[in-house]
Amino acid sequence: MGLQIGQKLGPYEVLSAAGAGGMGEVYKAKDTRLDRIVAIKILPERMRNLPQLVARFEQEARAISRLNHPNICTLHDIGHENGTHFLVMEFLEGESLSEGLKRGALPAMEALDIAALIADALSSAHRKGLVHRDLKPGNIMLTREGPKLLDFGLAKLEREGGLVEGISGVTHTTPLTGQGTIIGTIQYMSPEQLEGREADERSDIFSFGATVYEMITGQKAFEGRSQASLIAAILEKEPVSITQLKPMTPPGLERLVRKCLAKEPDSRWQSASDLSDELRWISQSGSQAGLPLSVTVKRKVRLRTAWVMAIVFLLTTALFAGLWLGRSDEPPQLTKFTIGEERFVSIWSPAISPDGRHIAFLAEDTTGTRGIWIRTIDRLEPRLIAGTEDARMPIWSPDSKSIAFGVNSSELMRVNVGGGPIQSVAKGQGIADGSWGSGNIILFDGVSGDSIRQVSAGGGPVTAATTIDREDGEFYHAWPWFLPDGKHFLYLAVKDTSATNGSYTLKVTKLGETTSEALFEVDSRTIYADPGYLIYMKSNVLTARRFDVSSLKVLSDPIPIEDSVIIDPRIGRANFSASANGRIVYETGGVSLSSEIVWIDRSGRELDTIMTGGYYFDVDLSPDNLSMAVTVNDASVSAGDIWIYDFRRDVATRLTFHPEDESSPVWDPGNDYLYYAFGTFPSISPMKRRVDGTDEPMSPSSFFDGKKGWISDVSGDGKFACVNLIAQTGADIYLLSLEGDQTPELFCGGDFDEYDGVISPNGRFLAYSSDESGSEEIYVREIGRTSGKWQVSRSGGSSVRWSHAGDELFFINRLNEMWVVKVTTETNFSAGNPVRLFTADFIWSGDPRCIFDVDNSGNRFACTRRPGSKGHQRLTVVDNWYLALRD
């Protein structure tokens, strides 16, 4: 039952019924406090007992409250009284555009003015992350102050945790609309909405085009005798040409509407702002935009145009004849050039746009500013995309206008490279790299042990895109890449066995399928590039193989391209990218990435260089601070070995020699043994060896037989160790007795990654990293108790270390910032506020990792970092790169 005349909802007195739209009934009312007329919209009684509809109704209020535009209806208030949910909005006097169109089409200039203002209103909403999803003449009110866009009741709004729907259900303004999963009014809905795909800003642009078409012609763009035939018309047919129905229509307007109504979103106008500008240009440019003049003037123009066209035809014919006679039979030339970026101390992860015009890359400049930078090929200066300080690898949209990227391994974001706000697409775990397909689906990595994930670029639920073949030994999937059809994609399958020796199986599958086909073994991420090649790293060489996207068959043997492209074989990352028009970009430097180990004090001042000239990671100072264990990468086998650096003699001695990875060294408290990880992640197991190398490597416990993991710390008394075991759900932490029966105890585990545990000097507490909050943070728990947990970091944390006295915790975050927290551990645990000490270009080495260590004084840090003397960075760009292949 609706509201009664004279009824009050709070201070609002109902005066009369005003109409109904979407899922709300609308009434004219008086605000008795401010003595003004308002409109009240209520949720119908039959729907009030449906919690999801109430939530969507309230979402409408939150959506509208974010908008402040002269051509958008203003929201004044929201309330709930006696079971009635209501909105209080600006009361508009006038008529709806749909009522006005009952009298016929609007004059061209009037239609242009209205369309430009509505496009501007849409642009304002889109910039705030809001998609209308039910744009139609019935939701446009014509008032004395100008047109007003109404009812964002079907809006989609970005919120914490992803994208949520606004008010949904049925719109009662057309007999063809029925209850179901399709949201909006069918007559004006875009093809992707009808197909159940996620709507984005371009869906509104389609509806806008259908509305403008009706304003100009007086007819609907798409007609049908039934709901099925109407849907078929929208999906498959083109509307009758506007100029056929209204010959005096400006040709520029015909083109604008036609582009709005393109079936594929990528073929439409990409922003409402561009639409508004184009409409104003058409309105203000007179005959230059094709606006019709008087018939007499038209005849003169036609005669003049005929002469001009005749002259142009003759000149063009002569020009092309000359070009044809003088044309060369030579193919396009292979050209190679470098882009020098002296302002950067480090550059990584270059990604060229599909159209080949822009290169996005992650970088830090000499001022310490980090983020995604865009370098247009024909311009000198790159520009920073604000708000991308903690971004992972940039992912280009198929139209080269947007970039997606992961943040803190927990959220997928997107931004228009031409400007605009950063928008949240989805939340998840392990978001680091991915691919954006022509079907507007984004693929990305999950956490270790997880499959490839997928989500609509417009937002929505995150689902699995691949199925891990556990029976075949697969542990996780990584590095997805879409093929041109936007349905098939490549990815790497990482085997749960050390026999792979750093190689990955390249596979191809299709969205929605659970099976896949193995292609061949690679050492890195693999991409497809026209004119028909797969590009990847193998044996430290950038390599290509011919590939048929129709049959999904490999057509040639490997063909070398370049032998000095930077690669980190531990995680399969290689710094190369290719466009769709024969342009490739890569950063050279080879597999042995340059790094150094330096002493840095608490202020960030460099004190001394310990080791330089190689690729170092994973540092651990001996308990007596007289030596340091470090992992050194061996480029000849793409693996790491453990070395011992003696500070007294300034000598480094190699301890391990196996061709498998040996990394993450940990000293025992007596300075005599080292524990370390053996094998390629995730197929690693802990080993133990004397520091003087007089024994053979051995497993520290029979407990590790058949298990995969590593020891991250040993207690000060040497009686137990912190063990990180790798499970299908991620890494879990166990405590393992190094005496007696050596029975392990689960310390913390579950659906998240808990890892890199370190034991307090008094043996009472354990600090570790976990992604349970959606990003890596540092936590502390008391050993021997099942309750009590403290989060000590606030903006990300990893590679945690205790001070020698146990009164401080040090850690770094993904912004490469070193932080310290004062703690007490004598009785109960307590922690102070985190304090940032300094920023350094740390080397992140994959899993496991120990990026720095702190000496016993607590005032010096041994850090792995990129060398300060590295010089400016350069990217190599090759046009028509495939011409150099000899296959």
C-alpha cells in the first residue's frame, strides 16, 4: 500500500502522487522544516520484505549522494520510518523526455543541446565510478533549468570489496520488460547487458545513442513484436539510417549516433566526455560539421564541391600513379632504437600498448618517486600515473586506452591513461600480473598453489579460469596471456617437482573450459604477437616460434631474437613486451641482474659496500656478526648458490655447488651450521651443512621426507626451528623440535600464506608475514599458546627481523621502505607505532626471501639492493622485429 495524502514521513508531508519508476513509487511532498517542495521515492510494500531489494534501494541513495551536477537530480535526504524506506530528492517541474517524444521528434538543434548536457552529466557520474545502466527518455526530465538525468536506481557503484549492484529488478515503463536477471529497459539496453555480461561506461553510451536516435527521428532505434525479437534486433541488426528518416540531419550527428550504437563496446565512443565535446562541436561548427544550410546555399555548395572534388581526384590520381611507378618492392624495414631515461634509477616490467604508441613501465626516478610511467613513442618525456606508487605489472586494455594493475597483491585496479580516477575492479590474493582480453575479461595470477583467476574489467566476482592438474604434479598456474580472439589464452603450469629445474610448461586453454593443451617448455612468461609468433625466454635467450591461433598449433622450431633480455628465472619474469603492429620493447641486462650488498644506517645513509658485481639476494648475518651468508645467482645454470662472506678477511667463499637452486641461508646459534632451501620454488626442501664445508649436505630431519618447505629461523638455544611448509592453500608455519622425536607442531595455517617466521631472542614469540588481511602484513604470536595475535605493521610488511636485544622489530614493505616498531617481550607482548626509517631499492627475490638483516647493534642493516652506480636506464625498441627472424 502506498502513501496517503497528508501522511508524514519524518518532517515530510505527502501532497500528491507523482508517478512510479524503476522499483520506487514517487510522491510530491513538502519539507516542513525548510518550507520547500520535494519528491519522495519509496520502496513498494510488496518488496520491503526482500532484504536484497532493500539493500539495493539504499544503494541508490549512496549512488546519487556522490553526484553533484546541474543536470542530475539532487538527493536531499534518506530515511526509514514504520517499515517504509524512502529517498528525498529535488522536485522537478516539467515533463519527461519520453512524454515530449510522444509529440514527435525534436528539432535538431534542441536535440543537440539536450544530448550535450546529458552526456556531460553522464561523464560526471562515470568519473565517480557510477554507471547508470537504465538510461532512457523516461529517465530524462525536461525542466525550465534544462534537462535532468534521473533514477540511478540501476547504477553500479564501486565500493570497498568490489563492485556492487544498485537497485535492480524491473522497470515498469515498457511492456517488454519482465522480471529476471536482465537489469534495465530492454529497448535501450546494450548487447553486453542482454548477454548477461558486466555493464560499464560504454553500456551507458549505447543507451545514450538509442535515446539520441529517438530524439532526432521520433522512432525507436530497435523494434520488435516480442521480447525475443527485440533482443535479436539489438544484438544483430543496425537501425535505419537517421539521414534516411530525417534527411536534414547533420552528417556529423549521424556518425556520432552510429558509433554509440556499435555492437562491441570497444568500437563505441570510450567516454561520455568525448561525446559531450563532439556534440558541442557539431552544434557550434555550422556547415563544417555537416549542419544543413538553406536549399539555395546547398546547391551552390554542391557545385563548388563538385569542382573541388574533380580537381582533388585528378591530383590524387596523378600522385598515386607516381607513387605506384616509383614504388619499391622492398618489405618494411627493420629498425632498432633505444629510449634512454636518465631520470630513473631503475626500470622494470615494460609493457607496450597494443597499438604500439605507448610504453608503460614501472620505475623509480632520482627523487625516489615510484609508480607506472607512460612513455609515448614520439615524445621525449614520460609521465607518471598518479596513485600507482605500489603498482605491480601494468596490463593494457585492448583499445590501448586503459591500464589495469595489481596493488599490494590484493586488489586489481584500472585507470584511463588519458586521465581520470583510479577505479577498483576486484579484490583477491596474489594479484601481480595478467592480461586484458578483447571480451573485456582480465586474467591474473592467484596466490602460490592457485589457478589463473578471471574477472570482468568492469568489476564483478572473481572466478577460476584454469583447473590445476594435481594428478600430473601441477602446483600452480601463472603468467596468463590472451590470444587475439579474447577467449583462448596461454599460461604457465608450474610442476610440483624439482625435476623441472626452473622450466615451466606452456599451456593453452579457453575461457569456460576445464581442459588444456600443453605446448612446450619455457623459462619465462610467454606472449603472442602478430604476425603469428609466441615469444618467450629459453636458456637465457629471447625466443620466437611460429604459432597458428586458429589451430592452436606450433609451426616452427625456436628462433632466437635477443640474448641479453633481463629475466628472473626464479619466478619466470622477463622484461619484454610486444604490440599488435610489429613493435617489440625489452630491457637488456641478461639473467644476472646487477645488485650489491651494502651497509646502511638507520637514517638511510650508505656506510660501505660489502659485495658488488653480481646478483645477490637472501642475506643472513651470523650470530657473532663476523660472517654473512648470501645467495649468489649463477647465470650459467640460472640458479643460486650459498656463499659465506668473512668480514675479518674481506673474502667470500662458495659453500654449495649443486645446479639446483640453493637459497635462503639461516645460521644456527653456534655459528657452525647453515640451514638453507634446496630446489626451485615451490619444489624446495630444507638442507643443513657445516659452514666450513667439511661435510655433505643433509636433511635436518626425517620429518621433511616427501614434504616441501624451508627453515626460516632457529631458536637462540638451538632446540627448535621455524619451518615453512608449502600446502595447496599456500604456506603454513610449523615449529619443529631439533632434538628428541622431532615431532612438528602447526603454529599457524589455513587459507592464507603465513611465512618467513622469525623467533624472538628469548624464544617466547614468533613474528611472521601473512596475507590474511588481503595484503602482506607483519604479525606476532606467542609460542606455546593458541590465542593472542598482534598486527604490528600498518601499510604492508615482509622480511621481518628482531633486534639482537628483542626490543625492536624491523621490516620492509612493497614501497621499499624500512620500518621499525618498538616492542616488549619480557612478560606480555606489546608494540608501539611503526616508524619509517628510510627507503632503498631492495632486491625482491621471490619465495622464500630474506632481503636484509640487522647487526647486533641495531644500527646497521646489510641490504641487497640495486647498485647506486648503475646509471640511467634504457629500453630497446624494435620495429618490424620479425623481419630479423631466420626460420
